[in-house]
Amino acid sequence: MAAGLVVAGGQSTRFGEGDKAVAELAGVPMIRRVADELESAVDELVVNCRREQTDSLREALSGYERPVRFAEDDEPDRGPMAGIRTGLHAVDETYAFVVACDMPFVNRELVEYLFDRASGHDAAVPQLDDQWFQTTHAVYRAEPMAAACGAALDRGEHKIIEPLFDLDYVVVGEDEVRKHGGLDSFENVNTREEFEAAAARF
């Protein structure tokens, strides 16, 4: 019933040379750190990526304990909403936890809680105090969210928040996040400096 969708198709422009999704974070490819944390919470893993990334991502995920599929972008560089739509179309399960590949501190307990909160709704989306929705760290019912992303793209919208307003969603507040995993789960790695700091923590 539960899938993990890792969005890895960005160009990593702030990271510098190389694809940060497969960069060795304290000896382990960053996407593998994300996937390993999801392993016990999902029944399958889908990775959205550009076509030229597939081979290296497949190698990084070799031996993974859940079925892995790659959903390649037909039109690269259309942004995360298009990547999420492509990935959700490849999901076999009812619900999917969507996460960016550069969030290596994703917390399994929080993911499981988001699946619980999404039950009976189209989405469960965290919202930290005084911040916008954490749409790339949320659980969605795959079919409605894919359709909402397609409709938003057809309207010329590119902000990933837009599809949410077409869905029956629940908000998971900061108090709930702190109780079921913590705020570290939302940290992402965009630059080499952030990457080195994350490596030191591992």
C-alpha cells in the first residue's frame, strides 16, 4: 500500500561538479541513505530522474530490499512538480511518500506517521511554524496527486504548492513533527559546504 518516491532529476547547480544524488556521503551515495531510511516504511521505491542518471542511480541502489523502478523524465528540467507527476504515474501503491534525493536525514518514524495521517485523505503535508508547506517531504494518494500536478502544469503553474489545493489534504503541524521524528528530517543538502557538514554528522 505504501511507496517511496525519490525525486532526483534536478541539475544540482548549487552543488557544483557531479550529481549530488550519487555523491558519496560518508561512504554511501546520498540517494542510498534516503532509500535505506525508507526501506521498512515502504513496499516499493520509485526514483524520478533524467535518463542519463539511471545507470548510476541503479548502481547506487543495487541490492536494495524493495523493488526499485526508475521513472525517467520525458521532458527534463520542468521542475519538481513535473518530476513528481512522472514518478507518481510509475507508482503501483495507493499512497507514496515523496522526498527529494538531497534529504539524507529523512526520519523513518515521521514517514510512517505521515502515511497514517494520510489514510482516508489525498495527502498529509507537514507545515513547520512560520513556514510554507513541506511539499517534497509529504505523503500523497498517487492518482489524485498525479492528476493535480498535470492540471497545474496545464494551467502554466510551476509552484509545487499549487496541486495541493485540488486535494483533500491534512496538515501535520510542527508539534506533531517533533513528536514523531523531529525537524532534522527536513534538512536538505544543496551546496558542497552543506554536504561536508552532513558527512561529518554521519
